[in-house]
Amino acid sequence: MTEPSTYLSADLPPVNISELEFDALNALAFAISHKQPELSGMLLAELDRAQVHPATSLPPGTVTMNSRVEFRDEGNGNVRTVQIVFPHLADISRDRISIVTPVAAALIGLSEGDAIPCRFHDGQDRFLRVLKVYPPEEG
């Protein structure tokens, strides 16, 4: 697989994000930049190419904070469903993954059917496809 960093942004699916999430994730990326520069850089790169929308006008099926996302690793066919959360709410035993993980940073802002390259912590490159997005539960 081509290295994720070599993909041109024209090759990548669009990132759609709400104004509030954009501001919160930007602040988080800068806050972790000294401890986790690679993850901060990955999140900032995704935010840099994001189309920012009012929360009420995000395209349907968009991955947002607190949504649950069913995705497939195109390399091995494994399907997984996770909830993308802020770091203090992460709990892998409940399939809640932090936005400052490679998978969550890659998936945020994508829509159902989109696919994106992702480099995992172990150095492996994967191609992830969003199958289904379940919006955050209200209340």
C-alpha cells in the first residue's frame, strides 16, 4: 500500500465537520502536540482539509464525535464498530476510542461509503471504509 502521507488530498474523501467540533478538535490537537506530535499532526491534517458546517447542516451519515462507526479494514476484511470520543471518555472495553488514535482521527468527518488510508500504531498501513454511521444518542 502507498504510504498514507503520500496520498494527495485530491485522492482523499472530503471531511465534513461542525463548527463546534472543529474548534474543540483543533484545541485538543494543539494541546497534545508536545506529547503526541504524530497524532496531533494527523488530526490537524484532517482538520486542515475539512469543510466546516453548522451542526444542523452536516451531510447525513457523517462521522462526528460520539457517533458510532461501523468500518471495514479493506486489507483483511475485519469489520468493527466503535464510538469516537474525547480522550477522557475512551474505554476500549466498551469500544469507545479516543479521537487522538489513528483510527478515530482518520474516520472523523467521513461519510458512509468513504475510504481512507490509515497508519496504525504498529506501523502497518490500512485502508478503512466507513460502512455505517450511528448518530450520537441524545440525552
